[in-house]
Amino acid sequence: MDFLGLLFSFGIVYAFNISPLYQESILGFTATAAVILLSLYLTESYEVHTQVLGLRAPYRAILSNLIALILLSFYSYIYRQYRGEFIHIRLLFSELLIFTSWAATSRAWFAKRVSDEAAQSSWLIMEKQAFYLTTWDSIVKAIKIHSSIPDKTEFDVTMLTKKITPLEDISLHSYSGILICSGEKLERKTIQTLMELRLEGTLIYSLSEFCEGFIYKIPTIYLQDDWFIFSAGFSLLHSHAGNKLKRALDVAISVTLLMLTLPLMVLAAFLIKLDSQGPILYSQTRSGLNRKSFRLYKFRSMFHNSEHGKAQWAQANDPRVTRIGRFLRLTRIDELPQIFNVLAGDMSIIGPRPERPEFDQHLSVEIPYYDTRYLVKPGITGWAQVMYPYGASIEDAYQKLAFDLYYIKNYSLLLDIAILFKTVRVVLMGRGR
């Protein structure tokens, strides 16, 4: 819709003006479209949950186009100083005004349509009272926040221990979807009814399937060994060609990043040395592929010897972080030396975050299937890093493992590209820790 809107607005301005909008129309339109779409992406206008927020969705479009106008005006001014007129600001403003109206209107229409449909929809959540009674409300919250199912959707919670009496009443109610949370075997009559509903077109999910399809993570607490046996995916674990391609891309991206960021790394090293005493680089033992230990390198962001020889979780607003270190963490500049870890083959650009062996021993006991994250190389960035805020607790480790398992199961080149784009957004929007 946005791309069609850009074509429409460009065509209107071009048709009603004798002078061209750009000196080089194709190049100019491509550059403008790229900046506008990038601005929409940075303001999270393409996240699923932002599309159903009523008037807040058009507001994001207006804000992002204002950012695009500032960036394009600045670029046009710089270009004019060296190579002459490239883009006419008055006509650019007209194009952005038309496109902003298009983008805001289309989002408002979409949000209204989804909201109206949601008011007529409902989900049935079937659970076993003994285990899921305390968790179903968080499941409902996840459905509303992380999927395209907005707040007006109604939810019926039926405890399997109470039986559904009469069972045929399920088929009398038109459910948009049914979520089966129980890990135990269902009764034959229940299975028969659910099968009939499924053949009639009702969407039916197990809890793990729902989390994977709607929230893009796989909580291991709901899994059993047979899930790993029969579940599709996991191509990263057995595809020799895929691993070779991933390694080639790791090297290519690492060399490119090294060339682009070398001046920045030199400046960071100078500021670290100027800000506090201690070495410029900081190294730690981390767990790599198959739990093999390696030395991970980062720019030092804490005061020297701040741990006093004892491994500690990092904290929000950690007092051990230096002034320069706080900025380095916020912009992820402190992670740049890990490029050399990637070139050495200990890490990948994208993968689960490597943890310290001291924490691994405890987390392996507390969290089911924790060691699955080490079936692939750890990464500088990854699905868990861009989808879950930085945390330092067993619960945070469990949540991040759910995202890591999703990545390992659903690995593809397109998913890696999506993670790279999300990482860029995290850096540009200052969402480091």
C-alpha cells in the first residue's frame, strides 16, 4: 500500500508540474522512496501490533514522513552545494503531503476494519486447570499484543478438567480459533468434535504451534522430546550447503563492517582510554558451538576489575558502567571487536547470544532444553536480541531461549536479513542496554 501510495503521489506531482520533481527522475524517486520507507520502518509502522492501534497508527506515519522530509531536505541542500539542483523542495513537500495523507488514511481504514472484525471474533482456550490456570491470562495478553488479534476479541476459557458439557455446544459457537493448552491426551469425543471443526475451517493450535506462529518464539516449558523428533525445520543443523553459505556471508559482512567501522573503533578506543583507567578491550570466556569455550572480545564499558573476580549479571543502569561505556552500550559500539571473533570462526554474525559458562551450568538445570541454543554458533546479534529487551535473570534467559529456539527451527536467509534490519533499527533508535 505504501509503495502504491509513493507511485500515486509521485505521478500526481509529476503530472501537474512542468519542471521535473528530480533532475534524474528514476534515481530521485528511488532515493526518496527508500528514505520514506526506511523512516516508516524505524518508527515501527510495519510491526503487526502497531497496525491495530487506531489513531496511533496514522500518527506514526505522519511522524515518519516528517523525519523523511528533514532528511531529504538536508540531503538536497548538501547535493546542491556540489552538483547543483537535484530535488525541488517545494515539489518534494507536495509529494510527501499527498503520500502522508495516503499512508495515514490507509492505516486508519485498516485499523478500523480489523477492529470491526475483532468485535465479531472469539477464541476458545482449552486448558488443564492444574497446570495452566495461572498462565492463561498471559497467553490471552500475548494474543492481543503480539498478534493481529486486537483488544476487542473475546476469549472463552474452558477447563478440560470440567469437561465440555454438552461437547456439541462448541460447534454451535463460531470460533475464530481454538487454542489447546493441555499437554495431556484428549478424550476421543473431544478429538472427534475438534476434527469436525478443523475440517469446517476453524483454526486449531497447540500452545507451541500458536507461540511459533503468532509470537515468533517457542517456549521450551511446553515441549516434550517427541516434539523435536517430529517437528519440521532445523535446516541449520544438517544443511552442509546452508552452513557454508552462512559462513561465507559472515566473512563478507565482517570484512565490510571492519572497513566501515575502523575509524569509529579507533575513536572509541581513544575515548575509553581518556575516560577511565584500564585496558581498552575486555575479554570474557563464553560458551560457543557445542559448549566449546572461547574468548569473546568487547570494548571495555565498565570500570576495571568491577566484578572483583566473581561473575555477575549485568543490570539496568548498572553502576559499574563508565560514562563512555554507557554510550558504547546504547549504540552497540562495544560489540564491534567481536567482528574478529566471527573472522576467527568462533561466532557468527547472527545467532544466539553466547553466555558465560558460570551461568550456563545453573541455567541448564533450571531451563528445559537450554543446551539447544549451542547447537549453532553464537552470534553478535540474533532473534532474541532484537525481539526481547536486555535482561539478566533466569526468567529473561528462559524468554530469550524461546526466541533462540524459534530462530534455530525456522532459520532462513530471509530471517537473517530481517534480523539485520531490526538490528540497524535498534542501533539507530538507541535501544541498546
